[in-house]
Amino acid sequence: MKDVSLKQRIKKSRPEENAYLELLRTADLLSRGVAGALKMADLSPTQYNVLRILRGAPEGLPCGEIADRMITRDSDITRLLDRMERRRLVSRSRQSTDRRTVITRITSPGIQALARLDLPVQQAHIRQLGHLGRKRLRILIELLRSCRRQMT
């Protein structure tokens, strides 16, 4: 039996499946483009995501709130925060009003790590998606948001 190429199989599949596969391939390539910059800072994409979330919440956030805001779900957010705390990228403290609640904050080294990454990550995004132009990017963003709304 003759092997059918991936491109031929995709052409025969449903448009929804085609779109799904194209999204996965694109997401993989996009994440690789940013991974190089993150690797120089010895950060995983998940750690970078946590730092960005915390930079936007200088008052700090409980663990569950961080998990809710994550781009990709990490089933063990506590261990992730443990590793980041050991590297002094974040700090954690219990609230005085409710000792059960632990608040995580970005530290000065965490802010500095993000500051060093802001430009390289922005440049990677421009290299990857800038060719689409603002109008097509807005359309793409709306299409992706529409997909997510249908799934939540």
C-alpha cells in the first residue's frame, strides 16, 4: 500500500481538522521563536508567563489566581512557584487576615529578568507576525478569540 503524504491526508480531511492542525503547527513554531530568548534568561515559557502575570499585579496574587491567568495550564503551580522562589524571581507570604492565603509577588530580580526579555520577545513577535499587518492581525485575533469563546 502506497504511503499517503501528510499534505495529501490534510487535503482529504475536514476543514475543522485542517484548521486545528494548522493552529498546532503555528503555535509550535511561534513558541520556538520565543523560546530562544527565554533560554538565554534560563526561563521556561511557563515561568515567563508567571512573571508577566505578576508584573501586572504588583500587589501580588494567590496561587489559584495565577493558575487561572496562565496561558497554558500547569497542573503543579505550587512546584513551579517553589522553583521560582528558590531563584528569587518571586516571593511568597501569608496574608495576615487569612493565614490560609499565600500571596505571590514578583521580586526585583524577576522584574529585571523581564526587563531584559521585553525587547527580544517583542522583536521575535514582530519577526513572526509583523508581516500580516495591523488589519489582518486584528482579524486573526478576533477569529482566535471567537474560537475560545465557543469552548468556554
